[in-house]
Amino acid sequence: MEHTHTGVAHEEHVHDSSTKSIWKTFWILLVITIFEVGLAFLYLEYGFMARWALNGIFVTLTLVKAFFIVAEFMHLRHEIRNLVMTVLMPLLLFVWFIIAFLADGDSWKNMRKNLAPGTPAPPATHITNEPAHH
Amino acid sequence: MDTAVTAKKKWWSGGHSPFNVSYGKLMMWYFLMSDAFTFGALLISYGTIRFMSTSWPDPNEVFHAFPGMGHTNLPLVFVSLMTFILIMSSVTMVLAVHAGHMRDRKAVAKWMSWTILGGIAFLSCQAWEWTHLHHAGAWWGHNPFLNADGTVASTNFTNFFFTITGFHGLHVTSGVVLNIVILANVLKGTYEERGHYEMVEKVGLYWHFVDLVWVFVFTCFYLL
């Protein structure tokens, strides 16, 4: 009986602190979102900041928001290391997926631009093609 | 159920879950991880196509309407409202999980109801946005919007937009259905009898994941 009692009391204590952390997380997410939208408006109105810098900030802040949702709302920060690792390690594949696919898209675009009909061919290609035409 | 964590516990010696969670919760985590790859694949293919395009429609030109505001140019406002609704419903979901830890049936029911309401509000917003875009002539295979540089755009933009927000909306819909099922069980007293509200936690994990995906969709489609 005594034991159960301390268990409940402990539970109560945890409850109190984590409701606070829930609302703290909510405010963090809200403030970040408002900040992002604010930056987007600054860019629209005044062209504030280079596009690449703005995009970098947006991606970083998205990852920050993702961290808070997974760590606090999904409670992963409070799970044991085994669970954290088994869930997060496979997601590292995304690092390569993103780099590889976006680089591929970019190279595709460059090829389309450079090899589009009507585009002057680079000199080296032009010379090697010449004999074949005549 | 999970056991107390002590510093020198041998997690892999058997007799208990090496992950310190129940089977159901662990499987929910693995499902969400696989779902993250599905959404990741969709978003990365969207990024690839966008990177390979010489120009792309400006999201602020496309998404600038707000219900009841006619043709007023309000970029980002409506989608910010949708984001707020989803974050809010995530908060009410954690509060429901919390009430479950406290074994407070009434509070669980109350917060679950708010979460369901938030989910329905989000879906209504999305239905409005889709209808609005559809009236503007946008749909799978139809793209009335010009590229940012004034050239005619391909249908890639609308195809990806409707596929990805649609797939996310489908997740929200099934989340709302799951939440309703769990709420019914809470009201029936199923979990009170069982002695714990772990089902609320599992459905909560799914619900937060839906919110998490929206954070990425919001960035990829509306901000970048």
C-alpha cells in the first residue's frame, strides 16, 4: 500500500511538470511558425534577404519544429536510448536520398538547358560532330 | 507495459522489452517510421522535379485566397490558420494522453473531443482550399498557373500539390476516424476497465506524426 502511494505521488509530480512542457512546446512551435510567415512577408514586400538564405532559414526552422514535435509531443526524448536509436537511425538514409535526388534533378535541368534545340553547342562537341554531317 | 528505468539495466538479456515500450507502441513507432519514408519519397520526388524545372509557379501567387475575402491578395494567411489548427489539435492530443496517465476519464474524453474537432476543422479548411483551386482550373493534369518567370508551367506543380496534400489529408481523415473510435472506447469505459489508457497514447503518436508531416508540407509547398 505504502509503495503504491509513492507511485501515485510521483505520477502527480510528473503530470505537473509535463503539462508545463506541453504548453512551452506549443508556444515554441507557434512562435517559429509566426516568425517564418513574417519572414516570408518581409521577402514579399521588401525583397528582404537573398532567396537562398531565406530558404536555408526555412529548412532549419522546419527541422527545429520537427525536433520539438517528435521529442516532446511524441515523447521520444523521454524514451530509452534503444528506442530512440531504432527509430531515428534508419531515417539517416534521408541524408543521402535528399542529396542524391536533388543533385540529380539539378543536373537534369542543366542538361535540358544546355542540350535544348537551338542552344549553341559547346565548341568541342561542334568540331567532333562536323565530319559526320559532311 | 514499460518498467522502471535503472542505470545498469541489461536491456537485451530477455524477460522484458529491450525498448521499454509495449509491443503495440513499438509497432506504431515502426509504422510511423515507414510512413515517414513514404512521405519522404513523395516530397523528395517533388523536390527533384522542382530542381529539374527551369522555372516553377510562385506559391504566393497561387495560394493567396481566404474564405469570404473575395479577391483580396492574402498569401500565406489561410495556410497559416490551417497550421495553427493542426498544432492546436496536437496540443489537445497530448493533453488527452496526459489525462490518460492520470486516469481521468472525463478529461481524456474532453481533450479527445477537441482533437477530433481540430482534425475536422483542418479537413474543412483543406476542402475549401481544394475547391477554390479547382474553381481556378487547377486539378491533377491541369495547371492554370504560370511559372514565376511568366512561361507556361507544366502540370507537375498541381500534380504534386494535390497528390501530397491529398495523401496527407487522407492521413488526417484516418486519424480522425481512429480518434473517434478511441473516444467511443473511452466513453464506454473500456480503458478504465483495462486499467490504462495506452491506446490513447498510440493514436496520439499517429496524430502527432500527421502534424509533423504537415510541418514539412507547409515548408515545401508554401514557404520555399
